[in-house]
Amino acid sequence: KIILRNMPLTKHYAFETPLVFFVSRSESLISASNPTGSSENELDYGFSVLTTELDRHKNTIKAIDDAYLVLDDTSCRNVFPFWCFVQVRKDRGSAIIRVYHPGGDSAAAFQGEVACKLVESIGHRTNQLLLLESLYKTKNASNLLIPETEVSTDGITSKHSDGSFSCPIQHRVPMLLNHRVAPNQAILALDSTVLQNFLVSNRRGIFAYKDESDNVFYMTLRHYKTPETEDGEHNPNIVELQVHGLTKPGPSITDQLARLLQKKLLLLPLDALSTVLKKNPYYQLLPADVAFLTQFQSAWKSLEQDIDAMSECSTKVYELPVQMQDPIMLLLMFRQNISGSTFIQHLHESTEDKSARSTDIMQKELNGCYKIQFLPKEFLFYFNSSPSQLDPNYQPLTTLTEKGRLFSRQAGSGIAIIHINLLRSNGEEVGQIHTGETGPAITNLHASKSDISLIDVTDEKTLGSGESFRISVKIINTTVDVDVLHKWVHLSLSQVLVAWNVERHLKWHKSNSTKRETPHCLNQEQQKMNSIEKSMPGLPALMDMLNIGVELPHPTIIKVCSDKMIRSTLLASTLLAHLSVVLCAIFNQKAISFPIDDVHIIRYTDYQKAIKVTMCSDNTKGNGVRVVSTKKKKNLKDKPTDNPEYFCVFGLGKRGEQRPHRVQASQLFFQDINAGRPASEESAFSQALMAIKKSNPSLFERGLAFVLTVSRRRRSLITFNV
């Protein structure tokens, strides 16, 4: 302070540098010596920023409130070879530089020029800070900071104005692109999502951002090609985030924002693939596509920086009931059922080996069965949150139930790969396996839920040693909810397991009439079922299986009920009326005459137990219906004291000699078990199955059945594959 106070009394070098500050109101530089009323406050703020920068500079030390001692980089801080002060004169709008140098006027003048350049540099930085602050607050860029650009038709970019206060690039974030993402598409997506809130209104592709240290930056995205890289499955383009500013950006830009941008770029090819597969579910994925989906979770976890993030794949193992000894047919039904959901489809790869022949993987056994090589690739699926259209040539009706629709919403967006593999009970993968066996599925009077349900053995450490099979479900995830997908696959497997048991049950009883041994019963309901089993073998088990299917739910098992009380004398006419409606719909006819082959009616009373009857219209009767016992040919009349109950079943039991009515394939929900894959080209596995189907078409037939029950308290209809 003493030196500065006495310097005017000495011979020294002095000169004055005018100061100018950027004023956002006028969007221009205003001289601090000639302020206007509207800019005085902003000029005061400019002086404040200038003095702050002088305080921070490594070559200045504050002497008094408005004056700073200027140091020489080459000198020792303990001994000053000269005295140089910069005084900020707010009243004059300038900076006054005074230099005393023992070396004389020329040395003082030289040092004064150095100090003047320092003041100009700090003034330049001050205006850069003012421009950056204005940019962040107003989201409006000045030409002084960011010059306007325009792109001509030939793609050449030209600049206008000076951009004399533009800031250097302080940080770069290069980001690789997937081959399905074009550079302009990537930049547009980042502009309109992650960076949208930071967009500068009057500069296209410029974004203003303030980091955690309150430093302001402006950013832009540029793209370029990597050298010595050709276009193909790998994208040669790189999109780069360029961060301009006066300091190095903090982690909110270098880490957090960078990861957000990279995560968005990771989602773009996922969306592109989803769109492609929605339009064409049979699109053959390239190796790069499969690799991208397989490695997605690994890349996502690295961006999340969470070691506890979701694993790249999730596997569950289910054990099939012991009577399921033809899992090939089950998996074919599963493929058809799950593909009918429109969300889960067979996955096709461009690298698939098509040189194999059907004779290489299939051979016929002496007992009429077939041995076929199980190929897991045939049961490789993908989930796409954007559903495709149904393929009427593969499955004309959707298999999506209300529960499936709920799963489709809960699963979220994205794609997942689903691997289905067949294992033996000891955990070994199945190689060759028999198919075409036609034994009974359910041999007991009743079918319990455990008889036709999957058993989750994922967490079991000990492996089985029996003859049962296991199904492995491995899901490779991207962004969907894997637990929901597992529930969905489990539901579809459970649906086809019920359907397979019903189909096998119907086929067995059409060619066999063996009665099951009925156990000693303890209650009235069990006695009733035993009696019904003797009159109509297989009906109690069929009703059990259909009711289990309703609980799942099942796309082809529908149940409707009415609990309105009716008189006993109206039961027969009610049954015949309901039966006529159902059969007209099944046979696609306007009227039906009774009796009808394949329709079996059981009348049950506590007195007569279960007897098989026929029923037809008879206007001479009070209720318009004649009921005749099949065995004794005796007319029966429903009395209030009898409290009768009728069970009518279609599709179960031996076929009669005359079949005037035939069910058309178009009336069936599932017309047959589709041996081929849902695509135009056929694999060797599909060709082998088609050969089996041609040789033994009954193996691939789908049945139809319904059970109609009528009692005083309840009427119910449960249908299968209608």
C-alpha cells in the first residue's frame, strides 16, 4: 500500500486501458466508461467478475480494494525486480497500469506492455464468463461466443460473425455406434432426449450446461468415421460430445452425462431391432444383432456401475410329470402356443446351417415310433415388446389370454432371447428321443393338479434318476422384466401341458374303453364320480383337467356358468336347448336333430345312480323332451323328488359307426400341431417332423370336446379347443 501510494511521486511508466463488458440486454460489448441507465447494473456485475478473476490469477496479488500487484513468472516472489500495479477504476471505466523499473523507461515500458496484455487476457476471459452466464440463463447464444452457421445444399458449413470469445474444447466423449444406427439418427435422438433440456434456442445442436462447480459449458455433437474401417456389420462412425468452456468439466459431465448419452445410444439399436422384428417376425438376425442382444446387459451394467445389477441371463428348470414321455409333441405345441401370443416368436438367424437333411436326424423304429435328434435351435425364441401380426398359416387365432396381456404390460419394453432346452432328470441334455407314443396320460379316476403341472426344480441341488424329463428356460435379457417373462413362459408351458394331457386322454378313450378301478369312497360326491366313471369312462378325469385349465387360464378352455335355480321338470329341456345351441355353433348348422353320435349324456340320481341316456324332442311330452335309458330302453321322467343331474360330453368315448356330423378344421382353435416352424423355409428338423406327420397324421391331430352339466342349482359349459 505504501509503495502504491508513493508511486505517483516517482518517475514511472503509466498508461490507461479502457474496459468493455458484455451486456446481455443489448447482446453486445459496452464501454465501461460510457454506461447507459439500463446497463449500469450489468456493468457493475462485469467489474465484479473482473476483480474476481484478478484475485484468482496466479500472477496478481491484491494490494488494496481496487489495485493488484503484478508479478513476473521468472522472478522470485521474495524479491521484486520491479513494481507493477493494475488499478481498476470503476469511475473511469478503465484499468490504469503503473510500472516502476530500476532498469529505466524502456524496461518499464516493456513490462507495462506485458501487464497490459495480462489485463486484456483477463478482460477477455471475463467477457467469456459473462457470455457463458448469459447463455445458460437465457438459452440464447451471442454471435460473440458462438458464431452462426448455415449448411448449404452441398453440405459445406460456413460461419458468420466473429465468434471472438468462443471457448476451447475442454473435454471429448467419443461414442461408438451400432451398425443399425446412422450418425444423424443418433445425434437427432440425443438432441431430442438426453440433451433436450439444455438446448440453446437460437443455435441448432448447441447445448448449455452448468456443472456441480457452477462452471458453464456449451456442448455440441459431431460425428466422424474411424480410419481403416469399412461399412458392414460394424459401424465405422463415431459420435463425439465436444464440451467447450474455460475450465475442465466436473463429473456431472464427464461421468454422469456421458453415461446417459451412451445408454441412450445403447437403446437406439434395440428400438431399431424391435421395429424390424415387429414388421417381419421371421427376419433373420445377423451375427452382430445376436451378439448385441447377448452382450447388452454386460454393456448396460458397465454404464450403471452397479455390481449388483441384473445378471445377463436367468435360467429356470421345470420337471415334467412322469407320464409325459413325448416331450417333442409338447414343445411343438408350446412353440405354436407361445408364437400365437404375437409377443414371443421363433428366432431366426442368418448363420443357421441348412445343409443337414431330415434323414440325418430321424429314423423309424420297428414299433412304429420314431427316434429324432433334439435340436435346441428349433426352440429358440425372442420376446419383443412391440407385437407382430399373427401368421394365419401358422396359428390363425391369438393365444393371448388376459393373464398374457397383463404380462405383456408388466414385462416392459425391450427384447429378450429365450432358450428352451430339453434335459433328462439327471440334468443331461437330450440327444436323440422317441416320439409318437400313444399311451394313456391319466390312469386314475381323478386328475390332480400335480398330475398335469410343472415342478420348479431350479434350486434343487440333487438331480433325479427317474424317467421324467426336464425343461430348461434360459432368458438372455436387455431391458425387460425377466421374472415376468419366466412367469409367461411357465404359463404357456402349463397351458400346453394341460392340452397335451386332454388330447391324449381323448384319443385314448376313442379307441379304448377300459374302466378304471374305482376306490372305496367315503362321501357322496366321490360315490357320484365313481358311478359316472362306470357309465362314461374318463369323464371325471376330463372334467378335472378342464377345470385346471380354466384356472390357469387357457386360451382354448372356456367355462360359462349360471346359478339360477330351476325346477327339476325343466332340466331335460334346458339341457337339450343348450346342447342345440352349442352343436349348431360347432357344426356351423342352423338346426340339429337328436340323437347325435359322439354326444354322450349321463343322468345321475341318488336312487338310480349314473346311467347313460339318449334325448330327443317330443311334443307329446309335457316338457317337449323324451329321455330314454340307453341300456334298458326305458322312458325316464324327471320328478322333483329325484333331484336329477345331467352330464353331457362331446369328444370323449368310442366313435359310433354312423357320423352324420363332422367338425370342420376351421371350427377348431388349434387345427393341428404344426410340425413346421413359423417361416417359409424349413429346417431338417421340420422336414423330419413333416415326414412323421405324413406317415402318421393322427399324432398331430387336435381334438375338440365340451362338457355340459345341468342341475337344479347350476348350469355350466366348459369347452376345449372350440
